[in-house]
Amino acid sequence: MKMRTTTSLISAVSAITLALSLSACGSSGPQDPAADSASPTMWALTGSSEKIFRSSVETWNEEHADDTINQEFFANDAYKTKVRTAVGAGEGPTFIYGWGGGVLKSYVDAGHVSDLDDFLAENPEVKDRYIPSVLENGVIDGKTYALPNNNMQPIVLYYNKEVFEKIGAEPPKTWDDLMALVPKFNDAGIAPFSLAGQSKWPNLMWLEYLVDRIGGPEVFRAILDGEENAWSDPAVIEALTKIQDLVDAGGFVNGFSSIAADAGADSALLYTDKAAMMLHGGWVYQNLKNDAPEFVESGEVGFTTFPSVEGGEGDPANIVGNPANMWSLSSTASDEQKESALNYLKDGLFSEEYTQAMIDSGAVPAVNGIEDQLAASDDKDFVQFVYGLAQDAPSFQLSWDQALSPAQGDAMLANLDQIFIGEITPEEFAENMNATLGK
């Protein structure tokens, strides 16, 4: 396939700029003027799963006039701030979209979300639909407070096959391979990696994988457990050093710290042949299908695992990312809202149509018994790759910004941003983060 033209890039950037301006606010589409304010409310994210969520709720509302749901969508970064504020003030939506982990625990500790154990005991088929390791992500202190609502999302190394062919290279299998590719792509006028540094959380994918490859999952477990000086573990220091080495070598696109993920500008660099690779979540494949169908249909998008690190203690089969996003139910919702919400969780969420729509979008639902559907998918190479990663991984670590408490997660992202732009050393990062342990 011939290289895309400069006009294509300009069009893509224009579309991204428009999308950014629109995504700054929540969007729920056309609203029924007579919408019942007593109905349960649902907040979710724009992007990869939006069409599926929207269609599911619209179908549900048509078929269940007494249990209608009012939904609203927000861009990722705006949502994280808005939902914490609303939930903390007791004004959150009935359906709270989340990631599990430390943020969910903070809601549980403050009494903001409802215990779902009785519901699951009365409806065992709901519990049985989920892959157990993914369902476990909604369990806090032995009780279930959240249920998976979409797909498994390990962090994947995406690459542009055409630009690799252009320089006669292969995807990296080791960290040394990765570093060796950097000057080759730069010499060809192609950024080695795209990165949405302005959003900060994409930076974290690099630290998560490097720490795991170097020291194994036990390193982050010690951090989660609040062990003294856990952030000073040699694996953390080495990982941060390797990140700065990659930045200094010109590994990331110029101006990466001003690129935002919500608008898809980082992905656009990959599919317009301006960047060779991008470390990102499994949801990006769905976005590529929507934003750059030709790139996907032509087979130019490649995907592989994060490289191993020579001498590292971590299993190269370990993965990081989001086992799935989750629905929690607000404890401040009315009994009527909770009843309607539970009805949807039982009969609307992961219906046959919902599950198939997710697979058709290029995603892998976090449910059992879908092997045949994945094999029949137009995107079987990707969905079977993701399913295999999740099934075979000795460790599937939840993204650290969600696994940690909100205060620790925010401090980590702020300090990691300073690492990427060279404002602090790995040792200063560790010192700053050690001060947050137990908070």
C-alpha cells in the first residue's frame, strides 16, 4: 500500500482538534424531554466502548419502559476528575464507571458504593458469566462491589508494519532490540514511538512493564502493601533510568508532552506513518477500527508483547493493563434506582447481542465461553492474541494509577511526568513517592 499523503495527515489532525473540542464536555446524545429524573443514571467514557454502551442502554430502555436508564458520556481525563468529586459529595451517578483497585477501595471505605454479594447469591448465573480472575478485580475485603462491563485490556505494543518494512526491521523482542531501533527510525525521519505525554497516564505503561520485566510483580506488591522505601527498589530505579535513556536517545515523537490521548492524536501518528510504534491499551484496536479502518483492514497494524529485559526476574508472559472496566452502584441511589440498575446488570449487561457487538468491535469481553465467537471474528488475529495473553499470563497487574489510592496515583503520575521531561532523577522520584506510602 502506498504511503499516505500530507493531506491525509492534515485531515487527521483537523479531525482530532475538532474531537478534542467536543470531548471536553459530557455527551449523551439526544435526550428525551420527558426523561424520568428518578431513573438510574449512568456515566461512562467516550471512545472505544461508547457505541456498545449507548446501543445497549437504548435497546434496554425501549424494551423496559419501567426500568429506563439515563446515560451520559465523558472524555477519560475529564471523567476521572468529575466522578471523584461527584461521588465524594454524594452526588455520583447510579452506575459508577471504574477500574477497580485503589479507587474502588476508597469508595468502599467511604461507604459510597453498594455491596453486590446478595445480588450475586440470588443470581449465580451473573457471577458465573465472568472470567474469575477479572471478576476478582471488583472484590474488596472479600465482598463484591463492582462487575466487569466491557473487555480485557492488556497493554500491547502496536507497530506499523509498513514503516518497519521500509527500514527492513522486525518488532523488538528484547529491550536492547528496542533501543537499537531508535536511531534507525530517526534516521528514516520516523518517530520510533508515539506517546500522549500530556495525559500523563500513558507514560505509566512504560514504568509498569519495565518494573515487572526487571523485578517481577513482587516489586509493585510491596508498594501496594506500603512497605517502607518500596519505591527505592532497584527494579524501580533501573526502570526509570531506562525510560530516561529512551527519551534521551530520541525514542519518542518530538513534543510528546503536549499530545493528549483523549483525542486520539497519539494513534493518528501511528496510522499516518509518522510513528513506528506505540505502547497502549487493548482498547486502541477498537479506536483504530473506527478512526483508520483502512489501516486495520489492510493488515498494516501489528501487535506484540512488551520486550523482555536481559537479566530480569519478571516472566515475559506477565501483562499489565486493565482486566476490564467495572460498574459499581452508588449507595446513595434510591431503592427504585438500585432495583432498575440491578435488573440491567442481570439481563442487559453481556446479553448475547452485547457480547457479540463487543467482539465485532475488535474487543475481547471478560466473559467465559466465547472461544468460538473469537475464532469466527473478522479480527480473530487480534482478539485471539489478547485472549491468549490474558489466559496465559502468570500475572495480570491492574494499572498502577487505579491500583493505588487516588492520592498516591496522582502523585505518581505527576512525578513520572517529571521523569519523562527530565526534571527529576530516578532517585528523586523514589524519594518523593516513598513519602506517599500508606496514604
